[in-house]
Amino acid sequence: KGAAPARTQIQANRVDVSTLAWFFTHVPFARELRETVSKHAIAGTLTDVTASWPGAAPELKTLTLKTKFQALASAAQAAAPQEGETAKRAIGLPGFENLSGSINMADGAGSMQLGSRNTTLILPGVFAEPRVTLAKLGASVRWKSDPALEVRVESVAAANVDIELEASGIYRAAQGERSGPGWLDLTGRIVRLHAPAAYRYVPLAAGSGTLNWLQHALVSGRVTDGTMRVKGDLSRFPFEGERDAEFRVAARVVDAALDVHPAVVQGERSAEAARAWPLLKDIDADLLFDRASMTVTAKRGAAYSAKLSNVVARIPELGPNAKLDVHGVAEGPLADMVRYVNTSPVSRWIGGITANAEASGNAKLDLRVGIPLGHASDSKVTGALQFANNDVQLADAPSFSRVNGTLNFTETGVRNASLIASHLGGQSRIEASTRPDGESVFTANGTATVPALAAVDLNTATRDELVSVPGIGPTKAQAIVDHRTANGPFKSVDDLRDVKGFRGKLVDRLRPELTVAAAPAKAATRAEGKGAQTVARAGAGRIAEEKPRK
């Protein structure tokens, strides 16, 4: 009317977005609108549509639109090509599939309500798996485009089989001469998360080594009571050294199983790489991502029957050169400590001396492992096994009882040991070291009594006397006593073959040490009695014994 500009108005019960998009790209609408529609391949259905704009051709800043939408889709846009390390983590424009809700916009601003099921978000450059499918997605969003795009997420709730979270925040697009993914201030709550799937929701900026470790190390468990906070220029994520920025995710992990050094992360197919470290189970821990670091602090856990304490797994600096440091203490049955050692690379590092070993009593293992996630073969290990009145039988070596002291080792072998033990009726001091050729040498010096050196009578010996025989540990000694109680006296040493755990070769090896009738005369020919010395050398998993001179 009069001098007022013409205004176009459209109303429709139902509009196919794909058809509308084709129409937009083939008529002389505003270039910005045509390029946006074409680039994003928008599809879906609009219902209850009311739209108007001044003039003949609509523009985004002057378009008024109110509608409901179903199965709406928009193609994601990868970031522009970049050089260097930033190219690996450049963030593109997000896309989506099967989005449902309503929209109300006018003059470059508006609001949107989402109530979607089975929706897929596509987040290029954010996660290793950019497609995130959600069983439920609800949100209330407002935005404005002047002077630059600003999106306020008043609330969002999303859930799938892996994760359930709630969040709110503000996003501002980069403007002017500045380019990049924009600025974000986001606060959220993680209601639940399946721990083995956590790697899917950790940003690519954490580095491939960290993501690979998370994918294979978190074997089981669930995350609860999580919080997240992201604030800053996304081009500088994860904001290391940025005082005015923040990236922090804190959560509780319960009932988890952790593979500290997964074979996949080791990246080698050698015999050692195939030997996985034993799983740490029943873990309750705190998980923290703080800027460019990751820390897992376990409040409790178990390795076999041994209880874990003060377990901390930390990556001080996320990225391509990430290094994982793990430190923890295990306390419990020495037999479980030995089992842990035998099923880990530690067995090789200490010359295999604990293979087929028997042990009783409780002990303490303090272990620290440093793993470069991009080159795991350069891992470093330091450990200390503390004995407390333990009985120990190492393969073919003599048995030791009431062992006290500490055995220290690294990935290169035994560093040193200072142990005190009862042996052959007296006390011995055990020293240990690793020679340049990798052979571990254990030397026991002490005293022995003549009766202790006598052949042991299978029919009269106590359990402790049987344990003193090289090759018979606490378990085998008890088996002999039980067999004797159930079946009567042994008629010969060969009857040992009927006892569980005694094979033919072992019986042959034990024959000189055993008898079925007391033979005290033999004692005088076996050792000098005092000042006897036993030297055990371990190499390539074998132990050779140098017996006292006759």
C-alpha cells in the first residue's frame, strides 16, 4: 500500500524440504540463501508453515519463519584444508540427520525446540568417530545473527546406549578477520557413560595415542557423577596455558577393569607384546581431564586377590607425544604377587626366576610404569617387592622361610636385593644383581646345621622340613603330608609319583634329597655344617644351584 515495499507471505500445511531446496537453487533468490541450501543438502519435511519476507526474494536476515519439522537433515562441512598438526584436528561445521522439532525466527534471530529420536549428529574434526547417533535428543535453543552468529543453548539432554548427558551454554562464531571454529562456553553433567565407549567422546585434540589407549585399556566399568566445562576459543583447544580458558571433565568410574598396557597399544607382534599385563579389576576411580592432561586416580581395585591402593594413571600432556605414567601399590598374598609377575613382562626382566615358584604369606608390590603411547617399546619400569616373613620356593633352588626385605627391579633386570631368610636350619643373607649380559644372579650367604642338610624322610618329615628340600614348596609339601595321612607310609621315593604335582623328572631330581627311612649318616658327607653357601643363578627362565661342597 502506498510507498510500502512489497512483502511475500507463504502458508502451507506440508512442505517437502528437498523440493523446496531445489526450488531455491533454481530461482533468483538471494545468493547467500541459495548457497546455504545447496551446500548443506537440506532435506526433511515442514508442517504448519508460515513464512514471509520483504520483496520478492527471501534473505536469511529478513526471513520470518514459523514451522514444525520432521526428519530434517543437513550435511556436515569439513574444515578448510590446513597444514601441519592443526590439520589433523581442524573442526568443521556440524551436520545432522533425522532431527525433529519446531522453529520460530524473525529478523535474523529466533528459537528452536528439539524433541528427536534416533537422531545422528555429524561432528567433523571433533571426535574420532564423527557420527554420533542418539536415541533421544531434546533441546531449547535461541540465536541471533547480528553482529555475528550467537547461539544460546538453554538446555539440552541427549542419550544413547553409551552415554546420557545434560548441558547448557553459549556459542559465538568467529567474526571479522578472525577465522576458526568460534568460541564456546559450555557447562554439562554426565549422568552415565559406558566406560569402554568413553574414547568415542574424547576430542581428537587428545591425540591418537591417548584415544587408542582409552579404547583398549578401559575393558569394563561405568562412569557416573560426571561434570564438564569448556570455555574458550576452540581453535586453541584444549587451552593449555590459556588463563582465560578452561577445559575440565571430572567423573567417577565404578566397577571398572583396566588393562594398563594393552597389547594393541604396544604395537608389536613379538612374543613379549602378545603377553598382556594382568587386568586390574573392581576399580573405583576418579577420572579427570584438565586442559591438556588426563588423570585416573583409583580409590580401590584388585589384582587377583591382592588389594590395590594409591593407583594413579596420568598423561601429563595430551597430544601426539603423550606418555602414560602409572603408579600403584598392591598388598596381599605373595602367591598372587608371583602370579602377577609371571603373567607380565616383569618375569622376563627378572630372568624368569619366579616361574613355577611357590610362596606363602603376604607381601607388598610397589610398581611404576612409564609408557610412551606412540612408541611403547621404550617403556620404563621400576618396582619393589617387599617380603614380610614369607616362605618362598624358587624352581630348583633351595626353599627359604621367613624371608624379609625388598627385591628391586627395572625393565633391564634386578637392580638389587637385600633379603634375610631362614635356610637349612640357619639364617642367610640373599643378594641379587643383573650382569651386563642380562643374567640375574642371586647369592645366599649364611649358616646351615648338619641335621638340616640330611636327607628328609618322607614318612616322618613335617611340612616345614619338606619345604626345606629344593624343589618342594609349601603346596607340594602339604600334598605329601595329605597323601601320607590318607594312604599310609611311603614304601619308596618312587611312590611320590602318586602325589599330585610330582611328575617323573621331578621325582628323579628329588631322589638324592629324600629317603623313606632315617639316614643320619648321610648328613656328615653333605656339608661342612657351618658357613655353607648356596648360589642361584637365573637366566632365560632357568635357575641353576651350586650346592655346598662336601
